Amino acid sequence: LTDAYCQNEATDLLPSDDDNGISGSWFPSAINSFIPGNANFVFTPDAGQCYNDFDWSCVIHPLPTADFNTSLPAITCNDAEVDITVSGGVSYQWSDGLGNSDVVTVTDDATISVIVTDEYSCESTASISVPYDTSSFAFIDVATTTLNCAVLDIDLDIIGGSIFQWYGVISDSSSISISTPGVYGAHVTHDNGCTRDV
């Protein structure tokens, strides 16, 4: 009999005879690998055999749990790479051809998975999603969006980016002041060439 299993692993059938040919029954009658921990069993010989009960135990190892840490919460135009560190095992195998290191670098928004193996050769699969966060690249900061008798001018300030081309007004500045109702926006370019409309 195997005395150690991984959680949810197929287990051996408990034999109806021991090594000495003594027949009997087990309690419990089967190994349940769904619950991790120590499992204890008692073999009781059938009546009429000069043999005592004996105990046997095995251990069910829990599956490893992957813990992820990322260098950034998302990929942005400012930060085009995100490092993902995984722990919880002794070896790792990533999807998408990312290799078997505990640290990988992703450059596109994606969901990737990793097989985590522990010291008992138990395996589990976990996944992590890395989004592409465009909102952190650039946005228009404005105190109010309503012109009235009390507010004759509104300042629009672009936060983020380095080159600006406004829509609705001729300007390449990061800040403009408008006094006419309308829809205003800008095409923003970052130092690394990324662009976005805000």
C-alpha cells in the first residue's frame, strides 16, 4: 500500500488479505483522498483466524496553493512590462511558453496559468490576469463642466503624456481655457510613442 497521496489523487484499493494471507475487512473501507491530513485505518481479521487487529495510516498531502505578486497592477503606456512572481511550490511551469522560473515578465494584457509543484510532487494549476490600464496613461482634469454667469471660463488640464493636439480648439498645450460650450478632447502622445484620445 502507498502511504502518501496528493489530494484528489486516485488511491489504491485496500486489500482483502494481508501479506500473511489473513483475510479481513478495513475500517474505513476505502482511502478518501479528497480530505487532506492523516487517514487512519483498522484491519480486522475474519472470524476463526488467530490474528489481531492492526492499524495502518497514510497521509493525504494538500495541493499547493499559488501566491502571486506583481510589480504593477496593470500594463500601461508608461510601464509596458509587468513582472509576476509566484510562490507556494518548488517548481513551476507557465503557459504561453513563459518557461519554468518563479518570475516571468508579461508585455501584453492576458490571462496566464502556471502549474505549481510542491516537495511531494503534488500539482495544482492557478491563473492570473494582467490587464491593460489605459486610464492611467492620460486624462483631462477639470473642476467643473458647466459654464454659467458665475463661471465664464473653465480650465482643462491634461494629466499625462507629452504631446497634445486638442479637438474643438487649436492648441498643442497640456492646458487650455474654454469659454464656449461644446465637446472638447485631445489626442495625447506619450514619450514612448503610445497614443490615446481623451
